[in-house]
Amino acid sequence: MYDWLFFDLDGTLTDPAEGITNSVVHALKAMGAEVPSYETLCTFIGPPLNDSFHNIAGIPTEQLPEAIAKYRGYFSTKGIFENKVYPGIADMLERLQKAGKKLVVATSKPEDFSVRIIEHFGLTRFFENVCGSCMDETRTKKGEVIEYALERNAIADKSRVLMIGDRKHDVIGAHENSLPCCGVLYGYGPRAELEEAGADIIAADLPELEKICLK
């Protein structure tokens, strides 16, 4: 059914919790803002940083550029590799590739950081390309990233594309581009969030996700 598989990065291919939460804590302390619980910090995983710093941490709009700069100051040197690939991901990607599937990373994380992460973990060989947001905070919405990925890969037949991610933003962004979305439960979005967003399929684990991708 699917020739192209678009994968979210954080919470789908890798578990970035340590690096992202440490970067958020660094930024909030630098801004003199209150540091929330670890559970709340983990909700930063997935959405665009502007949205999270404003909606979750209460950073005023005019201070968002400074907060993001503080975040990236830590993330670019330390947090980026405080990360780990989920067990079994590389083996699954290899099998999907051998089955003739074309794989793309579509993430709201800045493209420069995303490329470095994929290269660091030796996953580059599996992907046609890595599509992410821009460092100037443009193309941060998931729908914009997916649109960019479709254009970059010259995909005309959207019926052959499946978006895969762990948060509602993946579902919403896919639907904005008339794509189906498979939500995964091993990441950071609970089933209720994915179902409420309208996920077309939900995979509990990697074996189930692989079966869906190979249908």
C-alpha cells in the first residue's frame, strides 16, 4: 500500500528525553523562569519550541527568541547527543528498505540538528533525505515540514505515503497534506492524544509498526 514512509524523529526513531529536558531546564533557568516537573518537561518532545515555551512554560511571546537561543546553546553542544535510538529501529529500517520502501525523516526539529543526529547514530544510509525545520523558526509546523518533504522528493501520488509519529502534531500535519498517519505508542504521545487527533492507524510497538508499513 505504501511506497514512501515519512518518519518523525523525536519519540519515533530516537528517545531524546535526556537532551531535550536538559536543554529546556538550561533555558528556563537562564530566563529566570520556573522549572516544571520532569513529566511536564517531557511534553516539550515533539511540538515546535515556540509553542512549548509559550504554552507550557508561560514564556511571553517577546521573550521566545531569547529562550530558544538559550535552549539551542545547550542543545547544539551537549543535548543533541544526549539521545538514543530505540532498540530495533535500525533492523526495522533495514528490512523496510530491502522491501523496496523509500524512507524519509520529517521532523519539526531543525534540519541541521536532525541530519547530525541521524549521521551520529549511523542511520543515514536508510533515508532518502532528512527534512526538518529552519533555524530561523520558519517551517516549524509539522504540516509545513511534510509539505516540504513531499516537494523535495517530488511525490505526486500522496496515496502511497504514510506519515509515522508519536504526537498529535504528526497526525494533524499529515492530514493537512491529505496523508494518512500511523501513531506509535512507544514514544511520548498517549493513545488518547493520537485517537483524538484522528490517527488513521495506531501501532503499539515496532513489530506492529513494521507489519503496517509492509502491507
